Amino acid sequence: MTSTGTPRHFLNIDDFSYSELRGMLNAAGSLKARLKDGDRPQLLKDKVLAMIFDKQSTRTRVSFDVGMRQLGGETIMLSGQEMQLSREETLADTARVMSRYVDAIMIRILSHADLTELADYSTVPVINGLTRRAHPCQIMADLMTFEEHRGPIKGAKVAWVGDSNNVLHSWVNAAELFECELTIAVPDEYWPEKDLMLDIEKAGKWVKLIEDPREAAENADLIIADTWVSMGDTDAAERRRVLKPYQVNTNLMALANKDALFMHCLPAHRGDEVTDEVIDGPQSVVFDEAENRLHAQKAILCWSLGVDV
Ligand code: CP
């Protein structure tokens, strides 16, 4: 509604330069510090964010909503099912209409092509709240969390253990930009699909793809797990069987550096991809990671709406 010129979409990590993302991370840190001091700058006063969820969410939904309120803005929450989208109104028409009402749109929709189409027709910023390809807001929170605990991520050894999914794809893009060494351990059965493979190849020396979770964990500064059954997966029992050796447990964590962190974007399936001992243990930062969704997304919203923090 208030956008002029090209809208500042936030769709993929690899749409950005290192310095643009670093600027957003710095802004997130500043907003977090100010909030802890009781300072809630009304940077988005009178701005309205429409949030469309085609799939379930706890963190994305609540953190965007609270973030907008803390910055003086408002949100409208919609499910894909209650919109005319579910009755075959096109994404293009939806984008053009919504752009006349609101200042920004955040959407969770599995099809990345649908996200891109919405963004192409929107004259206000569109933010990716998760597609099957990417989860860029999550990775901003992950980077912020690592750096709060361990300092610059540059040069850090990061291990991804499990299957290949959207969170991993955004980590691959981040590894190249932030120059950390990402080792991905996935079973042959869940080897990355073509577009992720292309980005792994593009990342060059920063990303290594192997099968052995123990090799990935060795001397790691950070071990990341994610749910084995992502939204849209229909083969839960088979995935659990194949991925069993990829569980992050105390034996796997013991191979990493002694002060290595454990992250998981949540929701976690305890006893599958991670044990209680690890996720509730001293190396786990999963709740800081969840909290940082709030601060990182406030910075993303300010960037998208052209507001300096
Ligand atoms: N990590 C994440 O995106 O959580 P939700 O699915 O609860 O939003």
C-alpha cells in the first residue's frame, strides 16, 4: 500500500549480499538489546502485515505477530483455506488486491513457484515464511543465535545431520555467503534434489556432502538436526527407519568440539532426530534460536519496509 518502486521482498538467502544480511543481523541485535531495556521503538507504526498460512505454524506465526505489535504495527492473520485462493482465485489477482490494502505480506506456502508468482505481482514486500525450497527467516535466527553464543560464524564448522530439506537449503546459501564450513550428512535415500545440488555445487569449498553422520559431527562447532518428516512428506515410517542412524544423541555430540552447540528449528520429535538428553542439555540453544525468530524478523520487516533501525 505504501510501497513505491520495486518492493523489497525477502524470499531467499541467496537473493542478498553478505553486507545486506549482516546489516539485518546487526539491526536484529540492536532491536533485541533495546527490547531488553524496555525500549519498543514504534518503527512500523500504522503499518499492516498480512500473514497467509497455507500450513501449520507456531513460531513463525506468533513471532511475526508479536514483532509487528512491538514495532507499533498490526497484523491480519489468514489461512489459505479461508481465502478465495482455495476457490481458485489466482495468486496474481490475490497479490494485486492485497497490495492495495496492506503494507507487506508474509506467506507460508509449500510451492516456491507460487511464492515467486505472488511476489512478482505484489507491489508491497513479500516475506517467505517457509516454502518447500527455503526457510530464510529461520536461517537468520540461526546465524544470530550462533554468533551470540560463539562469536563470528565465519570459519566455524557446522554439521547438518538428517535429510535434505528447506532449512538445509537456506543453510547452504548462508554457508557460502558467511564463509562457514558446512558438512551435510544425509543418507543416500534422501540425497538432495536437483536445485539443492546445484546450490551445493555453487557453494564450492564451503559445503561438503557425505553420508556418514559421525564424520560430519567430528570437531564441529555446531550440530543441526531437523524433523525427519517435513510438511508434505507422506512416508513417515520409512523415513524414521532410514534416518535412525542420523539421530543426534550424546554419542554423536561427543564427537564434536566440547563447547559445540546444538540447534533445531523446532518443532522437534524427541526420540527421533534428537534425544531428550541433547535437546534439554547444556549445549542446546534451541529456545534462544526460537526467540531470535522474533528479533531477526523484526529486522527483516524494517528492511523490507525501508525503515532504518
Ligand atoms: N521453525 C518454524 O518455522 O516453526 P513453525 O513451523 O512453528 O512456524
